[in-house]
Amino acid sequence: MEKTSQWSDFSEIDVWIFDLDNTLYPAHCNLFAQIDKKMGEFVSRFLDVELPEAKRIQKEYFHNYGTTLNGLMTCHDLHPDDFLHYVHDIDVSALARAERLSEALDALDGRKIIFTNGSEDHATNVSRQLGIDHHFEHIFDIRKSDFIPKPEISVYRKLVDELDIRPENAVLFEDMAKNLKPAHDLGMTTVWVPNPEHWSHETSDGPHIHHVAEDLADWLHNLLESRR
């Protein structure tokens, strides 16, 4: 999917908002596969079902409730902390330091924020391994959104209100196309960072996607180069 890059869209941007998983690091790192596996294990134990049934429930809740966690909280009154601690206890050592991305983030004027359906601990763990944690002034995680996941627009409104963001001066980078629609509806510029998974492409043909970044670091460097 190609979109024409209009670098003028970014002349007034002063807040740069990034999803975490499969956005700040490439999907081919397959880090999320560890989380996915641990979610299945947690569901299996929590609901006392065999793993195949647990995986079915996991995917059903992801589809119907935005996250597996939200489904478990809604349908089974799960306390979220146990889930978040277990599924985010993963090995991030395979992630290479994102030096080129770090250079781009350093050169961008304005605030940088991580906006994730995961936990703050997970975002810190991943961004520190990538060597980019020092660029972000705030992590708006699933706890700060009251465990309501993207793409519920109320979460985006809370992000904007609590962090004093003017949507027209903000950009959101996301690997899940559907998570860009609320940002677009609020007036943000949107950048889709696609990957081969089907859930990345859901609603990707809509007008809520302004730009496509096949490689985030390269795309940001091209943006910076256009300003020189």
C-alpha cells in the first residue's frame, strides 16, 4: 500500500506519539510471539481449559474486546495485574539496539510519547533494550487508560486531555490500521507501520491513514531530510 508523502503535514507537529509493539521495533523480530504464547498459557490456567481451547478464547476476546485482557476482565472478573505481570515477563535480549531510530527521535522537535495497550513495565523494558527509552517523556499504558484498550476513542480523549495535547499538532504511529481511526477523527495526523499479519491490515484502505511507513527509522529520516 502506497500513500503520497506530504511532508508539509508535519510542519506544525509538536507531539510524536508511538505505539510500542511491532511499531518501535520491526514485527519480524517476533517478540510478540512470546507474549502471545504466554497469554495462551495464562488463559489455560485461569479458566482451567486445555491449551487449544485457551488459544481459541484468547483470539475471540482479542477480536471482540480489543485485547485478551479486556475480555477476561469483562467476562471473568479477572484482576489485571496478575495477567500483565505474567504475559510481559519475556526475554527481550534478541532486540538489537535501534541506533538509527534513536538518531531520528533525537532530531525530532517536540514531545515523544509511547501509547500502548501493554503495561508501562513492558514499554520500559522494550524501549530500554532498544536504547531509545530516554527519548520518551511519558508512557500512556493500559493502566492509565483504565484498562480500556485502543481503539476505543475515549482512551484517545483521555490521552489528549491528561497530557495537554492539541490533536491537530500531534501524529500517531501505529502498526494496527484500525487503531489510527480514532486519532484521525480527533484531528491527528496518522502514520501506519504495516506488517504481514492480517490484524495489521484491518481497515487499512480507509481515509484515516494519511501516511505509510514501511520502515519507521527510514521514514523518519526521510521526513527530517525533507526539512533541510
